[in-house]
Amino acid sequence: MKIAIITGASSGLGVEFTKTIIEQYPKLDEIWVIARRKDRLKNLAKHNPDKKIRTIALDLGVDEEYRKLEILLADVKPQISILINNAGYECSGNFRDMSTSDIQNMLSVNVKGLTMVQRICSPYFAKKFY
Ligand SMILES: NC(=O)c1ccc[n+]([C@@H]2O[C@H](COP(=O)([O-])OP(=O)(O)OC[C@H]3O[C@@H](n4cnc5c(N)ncnc54)[C@H](OP(=O)(O)O)[C@@H]3O)[C@@H](O)[C@H]2O)c1
């Protein structure tokens, strides 16, 4: 089974990436969309009833949450044709005014989350792209 995975698919660029993948790669069997806001992911699926879109609610700033993706991949064993590792955010305002917890959370999502998603997905990358 060939799939695409898009993280941060609940808004902004992630929604646009997802729409583009649906349009450009119609032969993919499933599209997996990841973010915390499940309602928005479900809405994306609802607007694309012809596609099998799997909505996965994960907080990529929390270590234990990667494990859920790892378990799902081990269970389904898909071939990942496309990974859009897009989830992330930036705190706005002056760096010196940001709280330590805000900075640490931003690093957890943007650096650790992104790296771990790449690592967890890498054994499943399709040898032939599409
Ligand atoms: N737009 C720009 O000009 C720009 C410039 C440079 C870099 N970027 C980067 O490009 C990416 C997309 O930007 P955007 O403008 O489309 O931002 P956005 O509209 O705020 O979307 C960010 C996405 O990341 C998800 N996300 C944030 N924290 C998460 C977490 N802890 N766990 C799982 N998902 C999380 C959000 O979903 P939930 O809130 O539902 O979890 C959302 O779907 C981000 O990584 C951003 O830093 C954007």
C-alpha cells in the first residue's frame, strides 16, 4: 500500500500540501494527515470523500506520541511515497521576552518532533517513488 504522510495538515501550508498531493498523485492508496486538532483533519477528509484519508491526532511536541505513529506503521506496513514533515510553529515576539517553556516546546516540535518523524518513517520509504 502506497501512502503520503503530511504532518501539520490541520492548517496553513499543510492543508495546501495535502490538497496538492490529492490532486497530483491520484494513485496513492491512502493519505495520512497528522496534527493535534483532529476536528480539522476530519474536515479535510470530509471535503475529499473520494480519497482514503487517515486522520491521526498526535502532539509532536510530546515524546510518547511518536510511539503511536511507530506502532501504526509497524501494524499497517505501508510504503511511504511522500513525507511532508511540515508540523511546527514559532513563538512570536522578542526572543528575550519568551518563556523558557515556550522556547523548549518550540524546539520539541520543530527539531525533535520533525527529526523523530523522519526517523520513524524512514524504514518504510518506498524504493520506487510512485
Ligand atoms: N508560513 C510561513 O511563512 C513559514 C515560514 C517559515 C517556516 N514555516 C514553517 O512551515 C510550517 C507550516 O507553517 P504554516 O504557516 O502553515 O503554519 P500553521 O498554519 O500554524 O500550521 C502549523 C501546523 O503545524 C501543526 N502543529 C503545530 N504544533 C504541533 C504539535 N505540537 N504537534 C502536531 N502538530 C503541530 C498545527 O496543527 P495543530 O495545531 O492542529 O496541532 C498546524 O497544522 C511550520 O513548521 C512553520 O514553522 C512557515
